[in-house]
Amino acid sequence: MTLTTLLPTDEVRDRFSKAMSAMYQTEVPQYGTLLELVESVNQETLRQQPELRRRLEAQGELARLSVERHGAIRVGTAAELSMLRRLFAVMGMYPVGYYDLSEAGVPVHSTAFRPIDDEALACNPFRVFTSLLRLELIESETLRQRSEEILAKRDIFTSGARELIEQHETQGGLNSQEADQFVKEALETFRWHQGATVDLDTYHALHEEHRLIADVVCFRGPHINHLTPRTLDIDEAQRRMPEMGMDPKAVIEGPPLRECPILLRQTSFKALEESIRFAGDAEGTHTARFGEIEQRGVALTPKGRALYDQLLNEGRKQTAGLDNEAHQAVMDKVFAALPDNDEAMRREELAYFHYHLTEKGQAAKGVHRDKASADVDALIAQGLVEAQPITYEDFLPVSAAGIFQSNLGGGQNEAYAGNANRDAFEEALGAQVTDELSLYAERERVSKLRVLASLAG
Ligand code: OOG
Ligand code: NI
């Protein structure tokens, strides 16, 4: 009998995300340029900000920085979404969060497949923002039916991928060779296809309803539409995009520049217009794929998030039509209401923190048996404990909508709004999505308990 050693799912994800990045570089050469830009901005930032370097290192994030990416895909049916859930599970990626984009006039709802525990996140936090098209929101009965028929005919997974997913489920993992084969097969689902499955007239009819519907329905698979590296200075990266031949969207989405970054700031370069061969041999074009970069900060608690949402709304009322500089200046004023200081955010329970022992705390292990030591604030004041911001690993629906829109030529339809339906999404997915905030709260809670336990000895 041969014993097979099963590969950790973290390793499968790491191989897949690297293979995906290599594939996307050949598909969209500008993505390679974007990676170079982010890499040089990151190296410069780390040189200029030794404190940031120290902190990222202590958080175990320096090592993951060069592989850190998120991608995005859009699928058309419940069967496709639930099979994707099983495919991502092979890589230790699980559905986290529910995002209703109908609110922003885009007929999809979404989740993010991503690793969940500290160790997996530290290894490679690869995430895929995955949207399900909501055909039920299309008004025209004929178009809806036509879309359903077209989608019913395609299979976005190779038979090899299906077999390996089942094998993972029955044997509890894949060995190294199977994992390599899985990566190869799974990549086929995310590949770009230059040929459309429909004729030009059908494409136009769907495009007329919403560009995104055409993007999901007319192709053989849910081509990856962007891969986003993490930058440590998004303002600098945005400034340098034009000199590297990229056309950035007008404004950086999310909060303004801060000493202590929160959540997520994002910007993108415009989608490429790509030539497509339609059924019946007609030539045409389609715009779907773009480039994006992001800067990540601390995860906010429900209280912090409510304040963020309120400030963002206030800011958005004043920023319509402004250029990036003016937009950021307004946001900066509005966001003064959210303390730009880790300690203040921690005390006011606006953000999540990971507690760990300082060197002094390590030396004091077991000697703090008195009651007062259960008070983390006191331990911090005594220099025994340090609180580190927990990085936000998720997405922001308003930013996502801004990204969607900058690439859909402003296409949005207010008639879609007010249609959140998490139950229907979970039914299509075949599982519940995990609440992202509960994950951060749990990581904070466990770190606090650990620190107290080790000091108590
Ligand atoms: C996804 C847009 C959302 C983000 O970073 O917020 C997204 C899409 O265009 O399919 O990727
Ligand atoms: Ni994105």
C-alpha cells in the first residue's frame, strides 16, 4: 500500500494563486507592469517607514505582502456558484460576507472566498470576490429566458477539476501531484476566451440591458476580470500610474489617507477593449478586464463600521464630480470625526486588535496572579502587552460598486436597488456565508485570553 501525503490546503492555495498571477500576466501584460509598480512603491515605503516595516513584520504580514492578491469573477447560475464553493474549499477558501450590489445599480450579489484562520492568512491570504448574476432582476422576460437557456448549455469546469474536487472531498485532501493537476484544471475555469458563445445580436441585446449581463452570459467561462496586489502607499502608486502607461480611475475609493489606515482604499485602471469573435464569425469588442490596486488597514468593529459608513455617505454628498485631490481633501475633513490613532480606536472600540506579550511581558510570564492583571488596559500601560491592529481581509460594497461602475462605463440601473436577498444567495451557494465581523471579534477575543492566561502562568 502506498501512503499518500496530503498537501496542506494552504499550499494548494499558494500554488494556485501564483499560477493564476502568471496566467493573468500573459493575458493582460499591463498587470505585470502594475505588479512592478506596486513592488517598487512598497520597497520605497518600507525603506522610508521603518516603523511600518517593524509592525508588518510583527504581524507576520511582511512575508505575505509580495504574494498578496485578490481576484474577481462573476457567474451566472446557482450550480456554478455552488461548484465554485467546492472548488475553493480544496484551497482552504470559504465564503465570507454577503455583498448586495443591487443597491449600487448592479444586478449581482456577492461573497468573498478567502482563508479564515490566522495561520492560513499569514501563509497566503488570496481572496476571490465572487458575484452571482441576478437574472430575476432583468425586466424583459424574453431576455431572461434567453440568458437562462444560454447559461444552461455551458459547463465552466473541466471534468478533471470535477474529479479532483470529489477526490479532495472523499480523501480529505490532495497529494502534491494531484494538487498540481488540480491547479492546472481549475485555471481553465478562470481563463479568458476570445470567442463568445453567442452571436453579435444577442450580445448587443444583453449588453443593452446591462454590460455585466453580457459579460456573464456570453462567454464559456467566468474569466478572472482583475487581480489586485496590495500596496503600502496607494496615493503614490496612483500618481505613478500614468507615467507607466496606465489610465487610473478618477478617484481613490474608500477612506482618505491616514496615519493609521482603516479598512481598504482602492483604485483601478480602466478596462481594456478586447476583440471578440462572435458566433457566425462576426468580429466585435468587449470590455471586462481591468487592473486594480489596494491598500489595507485595520478592521473596524460594528460601531466603527457604522461611523465609517456615516462619514462615507456624508463625504460622498460633497465629492460628486471632484478630481482626486479635491475628493481626498473633502474626505480628510469629514473623516476627522474618526480618531486617527490606534490607541484611541482601541479604547473607543472602533477597531479590532490582536493582543500579544511584549518582551517585558514574556519575562513576566506567570508572575501576574493578582486580579488587576485581568485588565488589559493596565497591562498595556505597564508595557507588558501590546495591541496590534488586525488587518481588514474583506471588501467594501460602496468601493466595489465604484470599481464596477468605473469599468462598466457608468452603467447602473436604479430599478435594481433595494433587493438584498442573502437567503437566496446562500441557497444558490449551498452554504451559509460566514459573518466577517464575527471572525475579527473572535481573533481579538482569543488573543486577549491567551495573553491573560500566559501572564497568569
Ligand atoms: C468585482 C468588483 C469588486 C473589489 O475589489 O471591491 C472588487 C467585479 O468587478 O467583478 O473586486
Ligand atoms: Ni477588486
